[in-house]
Amino acid sequence: MFSAPSAIVEAKAVEFYYTGEETSASPALSGINLAVKQGEYVALIGPNGSGKTTLLKLFNALLTPYTGEVMVEGISTDCEEEISQIRRMCGMIFQNPDNQLVATTVEEDIAFGLENLALPSKIIRQRVDDVARLLGLEGLLRQPPHLLSGGEKQRVAIAGVLAMEPRCILMDEPTSMLDPAGRREVNATVRDLNNNQGLAVIHVTHFPEEAAAADRVVVLSEGRIVGQGPPEEILTDLEMIHKLGLQGPAAVELAAMLREDGYPLAPQLLYSRELVDSICSLERKS
Ligand SMILES: Nc1ncnc2c1ncn2[C@@H]1O[C@H](COP(=O)(O)OP(=O)(O)O)[C@@H](O)[C@H]1O
Ligand SMILES: [Mg+2]
């Protein structure tokens, strides 16, 4: 009998070398075990060169492991004939929206992947309209993508992925080229898709506040997972975060300074609101 795989994407004992063989150079990834379930929102953090992009590309079957196995919905990414199916189930959003938009209008762009599947035009029209409505892009469908804001462009790229009816969306620093308004727009869109459509998300980010919004934070360093857990555990461990050359959320950094100065704040404060509430509820010791 068919039983549904418990994980949407899973890496099992994965090791990866860009040279395609074991070399004296250290592997880009090593000993990676990670499973992401339906509806889970995972933030992937780590210094430059720690292997974040490589891991996303393994989940998207752009790369295949040297040892170990990567599964998408129970299908190994080693199965050549399943690669297009895997890419549909596990769509990827990159840093620069300009590199992902290929057509002359927004609607053609959203339809691009569907056209390649040679679906009937009526179905393509329906899916484009559905995702446009879901992402609030109805008014932009006939616009040329280059006239859109950064946040709108990234939402069009997300719409193109969504039109393929994926189970998981992989995002590689999708907001790093956007202004704060664009960043909020994209983060709210993805959060909404995760909450309401049950889409699993793996979000690579350098913004601690984005990682704080995830269900789980996974920390990579030198190709290995060196920590994972709920954001309030991982992102408040400033000793570990700073050792990796990263920064904690602003509220966590501030809370640490205030504690040093003698303010007995509640532990594991993650958000500015919590910090303010904690400050307002205490009197300074000594
Ligand atoms: N195309 C490539 N060819 C050879 N080495 C690469 C390539 N891409 C990345 N690397 C190396 O693999 C390691 C992991 O890189 P990457 O996954 O891009 O890290 P991150 O996304 O965390 O910055 C780094 O040491 C990087 O130099
Ligand atoms: Mg990267």
C-alpha cells in the first residue's frame, strides 16, 4: 500500500564536492541530515560559503549528492526521469528577481513554466489568474516586469513557481536586493502561502528578523549543520551566533547589552515588542 512520505524534502547523510570527487579540499557539504515536513517554515542561516545555496540546489535537483541521498516527496533526485517533476514540486526563488523574469509581460512570465509543460491554454489561463489573485498581482498582469518594484518582481517570480503547484518553495536570500517595503511585501506573501496553502518553505537569509519568523532555524557552518531548533533558542544563543560572524535580531542584541548593565530581563526575548514589555515591567537592580 502507498504511504505518504512524512517529509516533503529530505537530505540523508549528504556529502557534496563541487569537483565531483573527493579531493583534498573540504567538501561544500558534509554529514547533512535534514527533513522538512509539509507546512513547515525553515530558515537556513550561516556565514558566506557555509553551503546554504548548495543545499538548496541539492533539494531542487540542480545538483546531486556525492554520497547520501536527497529525496523530494519520496523520490530520489538521482532519478533523471523525475527531475522535472522534482523541480515542479520544489520551486526555487533566487536573490535577484531580474534574473528570473524572462517574458515581456507579467502574465507571460507567470505562465512560462506552464507553457513548457504544454498544458492546454485554458488551464494555463486559469492557473495564471488563480495565482495572480492569490498574490494580489491581478492589476499588474499586462505590465512589463521591468517597470515593477523589486518586491513586485519577486512576487511575480513566486507566482511563476506557484503556478507549477509546488509542495515546497526554496528561497535563496530573496529579499536581500529589496528595500524594507519590498522585503515586508515578500515576507508577508511567503508567510501567507505557508500558513494558508500548507506550502513548506526553506528560506536562506542574512536577516535575523526573517529567521526569527521561521518555525525552525538551521545553522550551517563550513558545510555542516552546527545547530538547529526554534528561533527563540537558536537566535538568542549570541555566543554561537557571534562566533560564526553572524548577528542576532536587534532585540536580542539589545537585551544582551541591557542584561550586562544589570537589567534582569526575561530570557529568550526575540522580538522588539517582547523586549519593550520586559523593560517596562521591571525596575533596575542595584
Ligand atoms: N560553482 C562552484 N564551484 C566550485 N565551488 C563552489 C561553487 N559554488 C560554491 N562553491 C563553494 O562551495 C562552498 C559553499 O558555497 P555556497 O553553497 O555558495 O555557500 P553560501 O550560499 O552559504 O554562501 C564555498 O566554499 C564555495 O566557495
Ligand atoms: Mg549563497
